[in-house]
Amino acid sequence: MQNYDFVHSCIRVMDLEKSVDFYKDALNLEESRRRDFPEDKFTLVYLTDQKGNFELELTYNYDREEPYTIGNGYSHIAVKVDDLEKSYQRHKEAGYEVGNLKSLSEGSSGYYFITDPDGYRTEVIAK
């Protein structure tokens, strides 16, 4: 049996710097690398958490004029946080699009969703 390690997930964005700023500020991700391909008219930016085990790849295509259609197949990515309520308050105060605090059942971990500038959702879950 082979072992598989998750490496990255990719999303396409309309405004690269706005998206980078969102993920840095909202989810404390750090830019790990950036690759420009001007001849092919796109840039890739990789963001990672403090552990560096997984990256979020932001793909920016230079000539895109209309927002991407996310569709009904994509749902979300997820992160865990130590203090869910503090995180929730910080995101609301920052003016981000934030859903309500929820839990699936009595006694289960709480969570909420935050939406990035392109409409991609991230589930923020209590550790």
C-alpha cells in the first residue's frame, strides 16, 4: 500500500494581492513561494500554515475579466483554531463575510464559515 501525503489545494482568484492579504490576515497563512509565468500569463502563490504541512495555491490568470464560477460541487476547505470565539469576533470586527457560530450536535465542536474575496468558503473549527 502506498502512502499519500496531501501537498496543496488550488483555487483561482481574480485579485491576487487582495486574496493573499485576506489569507494572511484572516487565517494567519504565510506566503511560502511565488512563481510567475509571464509567457503563459499566470502567477502561482503558495500559502502555508505555521507547520508547513499543506499549502493553499492561489492561481492568478492575467487576462481574466469575469469572476470564476465556483459551482455547486465545491464546498470548502477547513482549518482548526485554539479559540473559536475569539477568532469569530476578530473576523467579524475585521468586516469579513462570516457565517453564524454552529455545532452539529450537543457537545460537538463548534465552527463557522468565513468567505474570501472570490467567494470561496473556509470552515473554522474549534480544536
